[in-house]
Amino acid sequence: MTEVAADTAPPTAPRASAARPTLRDRRARNRLHRVEHRWALAFVAPPVLGFLLFTLYPVGFAVYASLTSWNGLGPMRFVGLENYVTLLGDEYFRLSMFNTFFYMIGIPVGLVLALLLAIALNRKIPGRTAFRTIYYIPVISSLAAIAIVWQFAYNGDFGLVNQVLSWFGIQGPDWLQNTATVKPAIILMAVWKGLGYSMLLYLAAIQSVPASLYEAASLDGANAFQKLRSITLPMVRPVTFFLVVTNIIAGAQIFTEINIMTPTGGPEMSSASIVWYIVRKAFRYQQMGYATAMSIVLGILVFVITLIQFRLNRRNSFSIE
């Protein structure tokens, strides 16, 4: 009986002791964790250092420079909020800021046209691949070259736009030298330039919509407009949000078109954008501190507008079930 009991007794003590990690195992595991942490820091360090050197430090330096009187080369003279106070009375700053936001009228126009083109090119029509390529060519073309071409097209004497209008008996103006037409002319060129990019994103979003949604809507008797309003528009809303945010940020930085098509800022500064005015103040008049203050104000405005867009998108977002 004692032999049987000895053989059947569960060896609990040895198994418990074997399950516990020894001091050597704990040291090896801690050493492995330290090595992993070092490698993790090594991989994380480059982007963090890049952010500190190329983003955080320039922003901090710009904030300090906006509080100084500086020509970009000589010593900085601290003036406090004098540059920001000067902004409040600068008529050209207000005008250039107004022009910049006026150019953004082209954003909804371009998005509507891009969506309609995407819907049209999503159909099985002959040559749709060629049309997609043609509409996308301006996106990959040089902005400077496109601005020069449109500058010739808008010429009041021999421009292509006025020649086409003359076929219908319309005497076109000198588009880039008229305060009433210079901004619409630049908006038209900007819409044409970015139409292919927005169209391509909308086309990809439309093609990712499940066909079962349209089939179910057809069975319920929905017409084309109802499908567009209830299915297509909600499903492409993330693309619309992305395009609105990116176009606002890009529109706030419009410069190349203005600098090439209207090098003097247009008649009576009617085409000058805020970035064009900042560059002019910084590099022509060597008022780097004042130009930096304008840049800070522009950055804050763009940040606030973008934040509002994110809040509105979060509030209006919903899913289709």
C-alpha cells in the first residue's frame, strides 16, 4: 500500500518549482527587453529628430521672428507685438487676404464638376480611358508652364479666349488687366488644373460602392437622382471631406499662378494673394519680421478652418446599412 501510494502521489512540488522562472531567466528576459527598447528607440529617433529640427524648431523660430524687426540678414530687434498691430491697419494685407479667400470659390465649383465627370466616365462609353487620361494631364503638368499658357490665352489683343468669344460677336476684355475679371480668370485656370485629380478620386470612390445598393434602390423604384442623393453622395463623402480640406490648405498658399500671370499683383492689387504679399514683403522690401507675422496669422487661420471642417465632418458623418 505504501508503494502504491508513493507511486500515485502527484509530484506537485517539483512542477511548481520548475514553473517558476529562475534568476538567470529573469535577467535574460530583462536584457532582451532592453535590447528591444534600444532598437525601438533607434527606429523612432529619426522621425522624431526630423520633426524637432525641421518642424518644431522652424515654427518656434518663426514665432520669435514675428516679434522682431528683421531684414533676414542682420541682427534681430525685438519689437513685441508691433508687427501684429501693424497688420490691423495694413490695407494691402486685408485686400490680399480677401483675394485669397475669394479664390476658394473655385473649390465647390471644381468638386461639383469633378463629381459629374466621374459619374459620366464611370459609364461604359467609348474612349473613356482616353478621356480620363486627357483630364489628368493638367495635374501632372508643370504649374509654371500652365500659368504661362493661360497668360497668353487671356491676352486682350491676341488671346485664344477672346478669339473664341469673337466668333459669337462678343468683345472680350483684357482679362488679367481688369479688376473685375482677373480673379475669375485665375479661378477658371485653377479649377481646370485640379479637375483631373478630384475626378480620379471621385471615380475610385464611386467604383468602390457596392452594386447591391443600386440594385436594391432600383427594385424600390428609385430614379437616378434619388440614387445620387441617397447612395452616391453619402458614399463619396470621405473623399469630399479630403478634397475640401486639402484644397483649402492649397488655396491658402496660392502663389505661382499669381506671380506668373500677374507679376505686379494685378491692377490695384486685385489679384494679389496673401502668400504673394508675404513673399513681396520678405524678399523685395526685406521686412522679414513683418512677413513672418503675416505667415503666423495665415497659419492660424488655416488651422482653425481645418479644425472646423473636421468637427463638421464628425458631426455629419453616418454610415449606410
